[in-house]
Amino acid sequence: MVDDTGEEIFADKVGVILARDLARLHPGAIFVADVKSTGLFASDPELQRLGARADYWKTGHSHMKRRVHELGALAGFEKSGHYFFAPPIGRGYDCGLRVAVELCKLLDRNPGQRMSDLRRALPQTYSTPTMSPHCPDAEKYAVLERLVARLQALAAAGARLGGRTIRAVVTVNGARMMLENGAWALVRASSNTPNLVVVCESPESEAELRAIFADLDAVIRTEPSVGAYDQTF
């Protein structure tokens, strides 16, 4: 989305704005987010106050749709912009028109606020775009398996990313390193292109974000078949 000030809001942050609004109507709701999405689904104080619960799951249309159904979640949000609204809001599949209607309803329920106000109300985080270093299709899953093992070993040894202790390594879809201050870093294999996928986020600063990415990239570069990124930040 682009708000009334011309500021772009990435799809995962739009998802948090929607989740806040829906959680007021449905206290205790479960929201599924793909592993590339912002950590705010779990850490946002407003969602916590409303008793909402976040479940981070595999990226991909079928994975997300199935997970929403399995958990009885109210909605699922992918960083790519695919949103899955379950009953009573939607029918469980992704539909852009359904999302547009829900965003209009959100603004209608918040008549004193513009989209820029809802954006500013979120806790500040610093995120990379979704970055995809080239890795051949025939090799990417073996490469990822080795990278996950290295990252788990680093975590077990008390290593840090960007100066932050690795608190947990979530491996439902690649490796998402959860850091001590709520920051995180992800590496996974793309399901439909010859690439890996890398995303990082920091609640602290852009400097910390860059440090986290630099440390993760140093591990990724131990694999000679990983090539250049399609974009950086």
C-alpha cells in the first residue's frame, strides 16, 4: 500500500495493521504469518494486549491456506501480499478484492485516523527487502541443509549475529534465527526460482540491521555455488 503521505507500507506491515483491527473484533484470534514476515505479529504490544497469537509458517499458497485451516486461524498473511481470510471474514483462500474490502472496512472503523496514522502507530522496525542470491535449482536444497546445520551449530556455541545472541533457530522453512532483542534473520530456499531467500529485521536500528545481514551473509558465502543477490539495501 501507499498511504496518504506517499509512504509505502510493505504487505507484512499492512497485515499487522489489519490484525490489530481484527483482533479488537475477535479477541484471542490466531494469525498465521509466513517466515519472511515481520516479527511484529508476535511482539506487537497491542496484539499481545488483545490476546492474539501468532504462528509463523512455511511460505507458499498451499502451505499458508492449509495452516490457517488446521489452526482455525482468523487470517494468514504472507510478506508477498497474499492474505487468507477465514470465516467469518472470508472463505480461507487468497483474494485481492476481499482484502481491498477489508481495508476499506478498517478505515471505516477508524474514522479519526488516516492510513499514515495507523502506520505510525506500529512499533518501529527496520527490515531488508526480500533478497534472493542465485543458487542452482539442483543444489539449493542441499546448500540450505548445510547452512541450517552451520547456523544451528553457531547458535549452540553461543555465537551472535549483529552482536546479538541467537535465542532460537526456527526451522519450519529454512532457518529463522531469533535474536535476543526481537531481531531475526532468515535464509530459505525459494520454492519456484533458482535462488535462496534472505530477509532480516531489527527493532533497534538500520545499523544493527546491516550488521545482522553482514554476519548472516558471511555464513551464506561459505557455499561456493551461491551467487549474486538480485537486490540489496
